[in-house]
Amino acid sequence: MNGLLTVSRPVFVALFLMLIVPGICRAEKLALSVNSEAAILINADTGAILYEKNSHAHHYPASITKVITAIIALPQVSDKFDDMIAADQDCIGTVTEEALRRSNYTMPAYLLIPGGSHIGIKKGEELSLKDLFYGMMLASGDDAANIIAKYVGGTIPTFVEQMNAFVKELGCQDTNFCNPHGLHHPKQHTSAFDMALIAREAMKNELFREIVSTVSYTRPKTNKQEPTLMMQGNRLLRKGPFYYSKAIGIKTGYYSLAGSTIVAAAKDGDRTLILVLLKSPDRKNLWSDSKKIFEAAFSQPKVQRILLKKGPQKFELALAGGEQPIKTFINEDFALEYYPAEEPKVKCLLFWDKTLQLPVAKDQRVGELSLQAENGQVWEKIPLYAQEDVKATWVSRTKNSFTNNVGSTILKVVAVIAVVFVLGFFAIRFRR
């Protein structure tokens, strides 16, 4: 920070300095090896990337597609969770994989396949939206995903259009969806980076977080079936050999061409991380790699780097008419705290107080230093104070006094003339 320039600016200039602080944040990315072909780990709050491997490579998402289906639908129907919906044939109809291939995938991409993941919904069966969301996110029901998509979009293809428009708005560049459930289609693909963006957005929704962290859910009796217990497919959340106490969601997926996929979230203290693994060779690797990556990140201690030591600073401001520039100091260290794997690219901004005017007293606040990330997030703020009194020059004081006195005299003369005019006016009227 010794390289900061000392300049003089008029007091009405609010933004004084913007720079990338050099040499303060040498990120120590996590040194790991994972079995998945693509991976990424990000901070859910800041978006900082802690680890990545082939993060922009295209892969089939499988059932983690349902994350985007849920986050598009939830805000539109969260107040209608008790609404009952009858399943129609369009949502639960099936076609064989062989028939899809023979048609060169020209048949509707949302059609289900025999043996796929479903919750056994029958034609004409009535389920609440709540049951459908839990069936989609816990038991990975492709049939539930279709019914939700049609209810929200009017038609399933219309809903898929919403999916693609939504991810483009998020900034996803490697993603295209053809159906709301994740069954194979050659044009349906995503990347670890894009899925991290989608998951980060999804985790902002409280109801979504509640659903994806649920371990089990009993679907009540319907007009077609008895009650059914549905279990969470994410084994990080379930007691057993793959349980991870810091896990808080989200969704897994699998089919042969896609391999095993997962979008997972974990929380330690006030820090939430999101992990995406694509095309893992098997389920066991999926769980072990997830736990390994999370623990490697959470085990890193925070580090502190002092950017400016408390005391006199080189920032100065020359106010018009001042005897000398305002010299500044801070009464505490200006420091940045961060985790080694999270590279904080920051800007140091100085804002002079807009109401600043002469005279300035010693220890008076004159401005503020703000440390901000590239996305505008404020990391730290610290006030800037005057080292000593700064008075106006004799010439400036005389000029101001003269200006004020002249101005006051003119106002008095104008007031007297106005009074005389009013009195004269009434006197003339009285004589008449």
C-alpha cells in the first residue's frame, strides 16, 4: 500500500481512489485429486473459487437438472403447496431408450423411460405440490418433475424454455436443457461452473434449502396409492458410512453416460461452500471425494494481512482557501481476513466527506476507506481523521467576511426599500 498516490481534490469529489491492491492475496488453491472428470468448489456467499478441475467442460447433468427445475418453480408456487394436481398421461408417458435412439431423439425429450427414477405416479393420481417437490428432490422422481414443469409452464416444453432463459440470465455459458428431469438427451449438457452458479442461486431460497436438507418424507395416501416413505438420495445427509455432519443438501444424479453427479452444500460456522462433481466413476467415489474436498477447505485457518498500519497516512486533501492540505491518520489497523484458498481480489476506495469545509479540527473525521471485492461486496470500512487543525487563510477569511457582510448589507437595503414601498402604497390609498 506504500505505492498509493497523495493527491489533492476538491471536497465535492466523493470517489478518490480505485485500485487493485497488489501482493496481498496470494491464493493457495486446494491441492487435491478427485476421481470425477470435472469439479468445482465455491463459497456460496462470495462466489470465490476454492478448487476446480475442468470446470467448463461439457457433461451430462443427469438428475441434478432437478435443481434448476425446483428453483424456477418454487418462487411461482410456494404459496400453493397444498394445491392438488392430477397426473395426466403426458407427464408420465414412457418410451424406450432404443426408440429414442432410433428416432434420433426427435421424440419429446421429457418422455420417461422404463427403469428410470420415479415415484410411481399413476394416471389420474392426485398429489399436492408439496408431495411433488419432495418426491422430485428426495426420491429424484422424473414423473414428479414433469408434473411440476407442466403445472408451472402450461406445457413442459414452455417450462424448458424458462429453464434455458433463467440460466442465461445467471451467466451460464455451457448449459442447455431439453427436459426438466435430467434423462439423457444428446443436447442436454452443463458444466461444473454453471451448476455451481445455479446451486448458489437456488440456496438463496429458504424453502429450497428446507426441502434439500430433509432426510425423509412420507407421502400421504392418495386416491390411487397408500402412504409411501421417501428417503433422501444424498448419502452425505443420511446416517451411515457416507454421512457428513456439515452437509446441508443438495442433489445427486446418475445414468451410465453421465456417470455419478452431485451438487452438494456444506456449512461450517458462518461459511457455506458449494461443491459440484460431474462424471464420477461410481457412487462411492462421489461420497468420499465430496467429504475430502469439504474437509480440506474447512480445515484451513483464516489468515490476516495488514494493509495499512494505524497512524499517519499519505492521503491528503487541499480545500480551497486552506492554510495547508488536510493530513490524515487512522486509529486502527486496516486489515483483511480471508481463507487461503479464497482469493479476494479487492479494491481500496477513499471517500472524502461531502460536507467537509473549513475550518477542520484535529481528530475530525474527514473521510472513509472502503475495501471492496470486484463484485462490490464491502469487506471492511474504516474512518479517516485529520492529523491537525486546518484553518482558512487570512485572505480567504477576509474575502468570506466581505462577501457575507456585503451580502447582508444588500439584503438589509432591499428589506428597507420593500418596507418603504409598502408603507407608501398604503399612505397613497389612505389619502385617496
